[in-house]
Amino acid sequence: MEIAAERVVSFHYTLTDDAGEVIDRSPDDRPLSYLHGAGNIVPGLENALTGHVAGDELVVDVEPELGYGAHNPQMVQSVPKQAFQGVDSVRPGMQFRAQTEGGSLLVTVVEVGEDEVRVDGNHPLAGKTLHFDVRIASVRAATDEEKQNGHAIDAG
């Protein structure tokens, strides 16, 4: 069965950056499952998987525009250090959930100053080319429940 809309795909992957450093990978005993066509994975990878079948192995390079988007400098802002009351020690790399006009946003601390903290609201992989090494484990028709919910339902 080929990968197409409304099919559940399970695949193993290793994600690396431009330097070849591993960013993420699926556990050896548990492939990632998603509902194809429902926007559950980055568009560049989903597009590349279309038409493949179980057992196929492929390398996919996803440019930022079809991954997590370009890095937006307007998403990097300085916030008064007082906004972090109740946190013992604010350090670069820490992540916090911020409430914005557009809703909840995950921000990463990039710099801590005397009175201000610089935070970045971009996805940590924004602006980066994503390099996927993929092995497709299985492809099956989605259930009515999966189609209705817009995601694969893990049987385990």
C-alpha cells in the first residue's frame, strides 16, 4: 500500500543538522506513526514520503520553509527579569510558556542580563535545514476514528 492521504504511516527516522549531529531519532522498537495528509509532521517530510511503501528507505533534506519556517527576528524579545518571579535561577536554554495576544507560546531563554532576559519564540529548529534518514515500517488505511480525530491512534 502506498503512502497517500488518509493512511497511517509508521516510520523510523534519524534527524540530523547540517553538521551531521543527531537532533532526534525514533526509538529502535517504536516507529513514529502519523496520519498522512493531516499536517501531523513537517510538510517537506510529508511531501517526500508520498507514494512510498513499507520497507522503503530514503534520505530527505527539508528546507526551513517546509520545516519549521524561517527564523523570525521579531520573535526574539527582551522581557523584564521580574516576569520570572518564582524562578530561582533563569539560565539560557530554559523554556517557558508565555501568554501572548495570539495565545500560548513556548519561548527559550537566549541571554540573561542584569535587568532583562532575552527570549526567543521561534521553534528551536526554525531557520534550519532538516536532514531525515527514514525507513518506512508500515502503511495502512486509517480508521474512521483516526480520520475524524486527524491523527493516528496508537494501538499500544
